[in-house]
Amino acid sequence: MIWEKAEELGRLIGQTQEYKALRRAEGALRDDQDAQAKVELIQKLARQMDELVSQGQMPDQATAETYETAVRELEVSPTGQAYAVARANFEKVMIRVNQLIAQGMEKGATSSIITLG
């Protein structure tokens, strides 16, 4: 029963305007060659910096500045801005969903009625 409810919840979330807008923004980001190049550079630099930090080292200033510049350029691009807005809106939906799930769990934990089949 719980798996069916989870699947139904996923289906309903997939039908929200926020999710659809996020998917469109992701597609636009993939289709924008300049934005895609920035995303790839950001991911590459992030991996390099994570590796250095995990080894107890700090990334050099040039790498950190290149990373910050790429992030800033992506954020100010129209495609990057649209993606950031869509992602933030979808995250708000998911925060609310998780809050309601937590409330439901609390109610279920204190309920004396057994509803599992």
C-alpha cells in the first residue's frame, strides 16, 4: 500500500506546474551551448576542488576564481536565471510536500487506529 501511495505522490508531483517548468528549464539549459559549457566547467572545477579538500588541501586562487566566475556568468545568463527560478520554485513545493509527509507521520505514529493492510 505504501509503495502505491508513493508512486501516486510522485505522479502528482510530476504533474505540477513547478515540475514541468523545471523540466523545461533543464531542457533549455542543455540546449544552450554557452550555458552547457559553463555547467561542464563548473562541474569539473567542483570535482577538482572537492578532491583537493578531501586531501586536506585548499584549491589555488586561480581555480577558485575561475569557478566563481563561471558560476556568476551562468547565474546571470537568461537560461541560467530561468533554471535557478524554476529550481527554487520546485524546491519550495518539495519542502512543503516533505513538511506534510512529516506531519502525516507524526499523526500516524500517535494514532491508535491501525490502517495498514
